[in-house]
Amino acid sequence: MKESETTPRNPEARRNPFTPTFGCIPPELAGREGLIGNIVEGLENAPGDPNRASVFVGARGTGKTVLLASIAESAEALGWVSANVTAREGMLGEIVVQTRKKGGHLLRPETLSRITELHVYGFGFTREVGDAQSTWRSDMTDIVQELNEAGTGLLITVDEASTKSAELGILVDVFQHFVRERRDVALLLAGLPHNISALIDDDATSFLRRAFQHSMDKISTSETAYAMKDTIEGAGRSIEPKALERAAEAAEGYAFLIQLIGYHAWRQSPRSGTISEEDVEGAIRFARRDMERMVLEPTMRDLSPREAEYLASMLEDESESLVADIAQRMGIDANNATQVRRRLIERGVIGSRGRGRVGFDMPMLRGYLEE
């Protein structure tokens, strides 16, 4: 039985172990063990460890959200309290709510009652105490101190970090004070390359210039194959060697594609104990459709007309493109072409291939543009 838009759920089929949903932690997190290990080591170390202030940078679908979720799970296994938010209005209040919920058993009753009375004033939070105002920083200082006294640290993770969030500037400012006071805290941010670049350049979040930056690089084919095979076998099925090789290569080291191809491959012949090459070929077709809708189309919508024109000019070359040739095709000077190239590299759409050369970095984008 092959997958179709109306394929009914097969009650006899084994449960699909792949998770092509943004933020859902898969059974096997390919190629990110080293990053997770570094952060966990930083949490186990004393205050001041540089891994406690880290930024993860990558294009859509490279696994940033999943990585944050996985690290938060590891931190909680160590006994830390984690607050996990997205950079948008209300973020600071959400941090308080999550901290109260997860660490409430470690906080004094008067602290718990106090942090339920926070009110929004502009972009910050204050609490009225008689004639005095208590700021978000002062209340969080009390909370962190009580957690630390109980032998616990606070991890804050922020996804989709960008300069659009005024509250993120407040958080970063307060966090740097916590660092100076040697409190057990950690702050992890994740965002698109151009957004992180703007954050680092912004004076309000200049502290991030001293944070560790981790690029969400492509996952090797061997690591991809291992993760897919282990996931499939762990759920009670197997995969033909050539099918596994084809699936791993088609994923192109892209975290989201690993889950997407695995998910559709599993669905092609659910009654069979073995995933075949034919199953994988069908899965790749479905994965391409989903990639277009979920990743490629949103990426293209975010580009300027000049950036889209740059990509179109690259299609005239079979693989790599000379920057000089692209500038000539577009009718612009070398300096303007360099600026467009830089923005596209920051977005994770293209990558350098050596001096004066570029190539597509985002999987399936060339085929999508050609069609």
C-alpha cells in the first residue's frame, strides 16, 4: 500500500517513530551530541562557564528548536529548572509563569504569592509594593537566589531570537547582571542567521558578542544513516542497506529532512517489516512537497527582489557559481553583488565554495526554483 492524500490509518501498522514537527524531539538526534554535551558540561560546572551563554544559529529546519528542547530536558534531568519561551511580547511574563510552575516547590510562599502580582508596564514588568515599585529584575533576582540556595539553577531558552522583541533586550541585560553576581543561571538563544547578526550588532543586546556562537552545520551522511537506522530498528522494523543510503543522501544533512524522509518512508508500506528502496523514493517525493510548503516558500517570501534575482542568476550554472558572473548577469557592480551574497549566506540559503564562488546550501532549493 502506497501513501496517498487519503490513506487511512492502518491499525496493524507499527507506530511511526519519526517526528517531522518543528520542536518535537526525535528518538535519535543526529549530529548534535557534541553541542548538547558541551552545554550540559557547562551546567554541571561552576557559574561563569562560557557554555552557559550560548547562541545557536541556523536556517529554517536545521534543528534549532529541537536542540533547545533537548537541552532543556537534559538540564531538568540534572535538577535544573528550565523556562522555555519564544521571543515575542509577553516573553518575560511567561518566564515567570514557567519558573513558578516548575520550581514552585523550591520557592518560599511569600515569593510565590509575590510573582503572581506582576503587571505589564510598557515593555517591562513591575509590581507595586506600597509606594515602591519592584522590577522584573529584582523579582527574578529573588527567585534565582532562592533556587540557587536550594541547590538548583535556572536555564532560560529563547527561540526565534531577533531585535523585534524589546523584552529580549531586558532579559539579556538582567542575565548579564546574574553572570556578574555568579549566580547559577544559563541563557540559550536560537535564531535565523540574519536575526542573530542584527542582535549582536544591537547595543541593547551587545552582551551576546561575548556568548558562544554555534552554527547548526550540516549533519554528515554517516551520522544521518546511523540515526535513521537506529530509529527504524528501535520501532520494530528494518531498512534495506541501499534504501538507507539513498535516504541519508537525500536528506542532505538537514535535520528536518531526516525526519521528513524517515516519516514518509515509514508510511509507504506499513505492513512490511522492511523499508525498501521503492519506499524511500516515494518518501522523497512527498518530502519534497512538504519542504516546499513548510520551508522553501516561507524562505523565498522573506527575500528581497534583488536577493531572489541573485538566486535566479545562479541557476545558469550547473553547480557552483562565480560571483563575478552573477554580478554581470544582474547588471550590478561587484560591491552590490557582494552585499547581496553576504545577506543570502547569513540567511543560510547559499554558502561559500571558495574564493569568489558560491553554491546553494538549502536542500531542494535549486530544484524548486528551476521548476
